[in-house]
Amino acid sequence: MTDTIEPLLVDLVTWIAKEPRDYFETMDAWRTSCPRLPVWEEANARGLVTRARGSRGEWLVCVTPKGHTLLGVRR
């Protein structure tokens, strides 16, 4: 599974790094019911992304410093 999920983790973190994403938009795009590809869950477990309150009180998904490090290593 690791070989399969690694590129997807990079894709997810890259997508979020472009701009903070609304939590619901992120869930719509990245949540999966497939137990073999838990990309969102794995990104959270590894500390690559986090949720934070936006200026209007909405939940945003943002890349953590650890996520930025992952992108720097992969580039």
C-alpha cells in the first residue's frame, strides 16, 4: 500500500499547498470509502495537513510544516 499511497499523498498536499481549501471541498475531493487508499486519513495521521479556522469562522485545510517539508523533498 505504501507504494500506492505515497504519490497520492504528494498530490493531496500539493493541491492544498496551492491555497487553503475549505474542509468540505477537501472532503468532497479526497475522502474515499476504499480501505486500501485512505489518503486523507493517512495525511492527517502523518501530520501533513491540519484544519484551522478561517477569518469567517469556516474550517480550512492547510499544509503543515511537515507537509511543506514533504513537498520540498519531493521536488
